[in-house]
Amino acid sequence: MLKQQHLSALDAVSVAITGASGAQYAIRLIQCLLSKGIEVHLMMSDAAKVVIATEVDPAPPSKPADFASWLMQQAQQMPASQAKPELLQLYGKQQWTSRVASGSNAPRAMVVCPCSTGSLSAFATGASNNLIERAADVMLKERKQLIIVPREAPFSEIHLENMLKLTRMGAVIIPAAPGFYHQPKTIDDLIDFVVARILDHLQVPHQLTERWGK
């Protein structure tokens, strides 16, 4: 039986974590989405798992089911959290039967955070060699929202050309480059700055940072 198409404004978001530095951005984003009662369809590359183990202290569980439980516990600790275990789906890199692999039932939005330059290239060329690449390809072909958060320095001409190509296709590029006008006091403040911009583009209400102006 065919599943009914999800039609609400934002009931679900695909989140992909790839092998660039900045795993903390993804973890915080997932916490915020789950705490708002939004389904998260999570994909992780093999390189992302290495980065998470390197950057997050203490390191979260390595087994997928345990990692999902850890994410859920983090989300449930947020104020007024609506996070429930059934809201988080974690997929393998070749899980072609998952919702995110088809334009007939894909979430309205996808965030690749952080996005490696290798993934950036795959998206720009339509490689679709794994579930993350296929899910991004679905967003582009269906004219849905694709937010890409690259983390690299400096950018080469290849990187810049790929970002320009994806922008012309309709993707939004939000570099992992926090501002300082809000006078951050902690690393968490810097993480929240970037995550806040992502949530703004997803039209998810938040109070992570103060707005500019009065």
C-alpha cells in the first residue's frame, strides 16, 4: 500500500552529517528539531562517525541504536521539549527503501550539516552513490529545500564553483562561519549562531540567539 504524502508545513526534516569538521552543529540542530516535535530522518557518512568521535567530548556511543538514544536524551533535556523516540529515524548509507530516497514521500527540507567538499561535489554532479547523495538529489529534482553547511578553509575554485552551481539549482549555502556581533561567551554560543540561521531558513521558531536591531 502506498503511504500518504506528508503535507504539513514542516513535519519532518532530513539531516545528513558528512565528514567535515563541525559535528557539534549537527548535534545541536538535531536536538532543536526533535525538541520542537519535528521528525528527523538522520543519515551519517562513515567519515562523519570518525569526526564525531574526534570532536565530541565525551564521545557519544558508536553503535547506531545507542547513538540515536543518546541524541534523544539530549533533546529531551531541552526546555519544553516535545522529543519522543519515534521522531528520530537513523538510516544506513545504502538503505534505498527509506523515505528520503524517493520524491514521492521525502520530507520538505534537508540539511547537510556539516557538508564536506566531497559531498558538495557529489550533490553538484548528481552522483547519488549513497543515501545521502540520493536524498540531496531528491531535494533538487523535486524543488524542495536543501540547506548545505560547508566547513572548509580556504575554498578552492572547485568548491566555489560547486556552491554556485548548487545555489543556482535552488540550494541554500550557509557556511559554518559564526558571527561575533552578539558577543559570544562560549563555544556553545558560536554553535548556536550557525544553528539559529539554519532554523530560520527552516522557519522553525527558536530563542538560540538575539535578533539584530531593536
